[in-house]
Amino acid sequence: MPKIENQPQTKNPLQCHNCWEYWFFSIVNFPVRTKEKIWFIRLPRIQCKKCNSNSYLIDPDELREKWAKYLKNNPQETQIPINYILESSIDPEIADFSPYSSLWFKFDKFDYFFIPWLARQWNIGYLTPVFFDIEVLNNFNHSSDYKVTLTSFSRVHIYKNNEAILTHWFWVNRNWRLFCWLWDIYDELRWPENDKILKILLAYNIESDHDIVSDYYFNEIEACWTESDNEWKIFELKNNFEILFSKKFWFDLSRVNTLDDLKIPYKHPIWNDRWQIFDAYLKLNSAIVESINTNDLFSYLEQNLNDTTILFGKNWIRKQWLKLFEIFISNILHIESATNVISALFVLNDLRQLQWHLSQSSFDEKYLKCKERLWTIDESTDIQVFQSLIRAILGFYNQIFDSIKD
Ligand SMILES: [Zn+2]
């Protein structure tokens, strides 16, 4: 079995030796030259996009020595079997991945043998990544029979009648490809009742992308559990905060506790699609901003503030939603610079208002102002802006939770 030695100065064989970023893995056709001929051998290569370094997982110089030895002992041969080079009893080119391969999904056997820690002596092919075009999630999202839930930006569950179609989830890698494990799809989709799901997945199955760095890699390979980092986590924090809030102040801050409480189902943005992303802003704003219990919040502030004039705007109109919440954060929770702390929610609200202006000339200017407030650069894509906003809202809930828990 091919074995990749862990470099002593690195924590993980998929981490760059220079900068600790995670390598991108690929399989390249490496030219092998002898006096008589040239042929190509598939070799695993790793590349760091951060510091622009790259190398082969198997040292070509070592290979040259082995080639010379093999050719000396087998003068009649014109090509060297890769398992000889790898000192393996199994040739990855002809390894039998049955029964997992029987559903006809495309995959690259080399991923299994070369991506660190996937290969094992038993159950050959068990943990082989199978990749899909991420558009498959749109397909499921548009069907009333299925529901797509991202419990982190890279962890995906697809449900049919509230039951996950794969127990072990799907993952989104750094190239926005979806993947899961060959044994998993074999185990769960080989039954006739799952034929429809099998056909959909086969239609979106693509050649291997080789990258498996995602929550999966950290949680299961590095045994380092990553917390959710997306909308899912926002509602967990929001809920925790609001439970303590109710106990302390004797009223409920919000009418929405989870994304499932929304009348129109929430759909996670799947990729960099402006319509999907601004639709998500609309629903998040409805769940986080417009659900604020303005009446009780106003009454509480009216009874507990010395100066109640700050509760009114122009023409003595009562302030609402975020403006009241900001006053509460500043005057009751005593958080300094409340305006900065709550700004992520104001940006969410502004992005939601921008949804009405998507096709207007003023859109770019207003959108740029939102980007600046999230510290993202002008060139950021819509999905990058979305992720920055989610991180900012997570930061907001962490901060206000700390202020209320004592
Ligand atoms: Zn690097």
C-alpha cells in the first residue's frame, strides 16, 4: 500500500511545509524518459496556492533509481507497473473497487490511494471521494420533495421527507464542488426505492476534483471538531441569547427562534448567484431584524430609562426594531460602542432593502457601502460578501451573549 510519510516539521501531510496552508491535491501525467522511449505515469502532486509552492508526493529522483533497477532486471519491459514504483501489492490502476463501484459513479482510484489517510488494507475503495457539480443542490432545492440544509458552509444534508438521503452527509470543498464517499452512496443508494435519487446524483457526477479539504477533513481526519460557521450557528447563538434574555428581562425579544419558523422556507445560497443570495438576505432579515418584539422592547425601555426622549425619532415617532435594540444594548446591557457592535444587523437590513434595487443604477454605490462596512473589498463576490456578513453576525451574537450570561 502506498504510504506517505508525515514530514517531521509538519502537523499533517496535506499542510504546506512553508506556510501551513492546506495543499491542493492533483494527479498529473509525469513524463518518464529512457533511451528508447517516453511514457507517462500518473503521479500525485501537491500545490500551495498561498505561497505558490508545489511538489510531487513521490520524489521523481527516487523513482528514477527504481526505474533504472526495474529496467535492468526486466529488459524486455517497455513500461513499469506503478505498483512496483510504489512498492505496493495493489496496482491502483487496476484495483478492484467492487462492490462500491457497481453503481457506475465516476471517481479517481488514485484519490483513495494517495490522499493521506484514506487508504486502508481492508475494504479497498471504501473512502473514495465522489464529486458532483454543486448545481445538484439547486436541483434538490427546487423540488418540493427535498430540502437542502447546510449546517456549516461546507457540510450539507439533503432530506427527503425529513430523512437524510445519506447518513454521512455531503461536503463542499474549496473549489465549490460537492463530494461524498463511495461506500456511503453504495450503501444507501443501491436499493431500488432510492433509484430516483441515484439517477439525480449520477446526472451531476463529475470527474474527480481531488480536493477534500472541508469540515470533513478537519473533523474526521484531523479529529478536530469544527463548529458550524454559517446561518445554522447564528440561530443557535440567537436562541441561547434569547433564552437568557427572557429569564433576565421577563419578555421575549423575538418571535422567530429557528429558520424553520419562517412562513416561506429558507433556502441557503448554494453558490455565487445574486438572486439566491439577496433572497437569503430577505429571509434572514425577516427572522433576525423584523422579528424583534418592538412593543415589549419599547415598554421595557420606557420604564427603565431616565431619559426616554432617545426612544423617539423625528416628529416624536417611536423608534423600532434595530434602533430600539441598539438603545437597549447601549443603555441596559452597557456595551460600549453599541453602534459598532450591532452594525452587522444594520448591514443585513440595508442589504435586504437593496433587494428592491437590484436592477437600478444606484445599486452599485449602495452595495459598495455595505461591503465597506463588512471590511470586504470592492471586488468581493456576492457569496464572499454573504459569508462576511454571516461571520459579522456570529461575532455580534457572541459579543452580546457574553454581556448577558453573568
Ligand atoms: Zn504554502
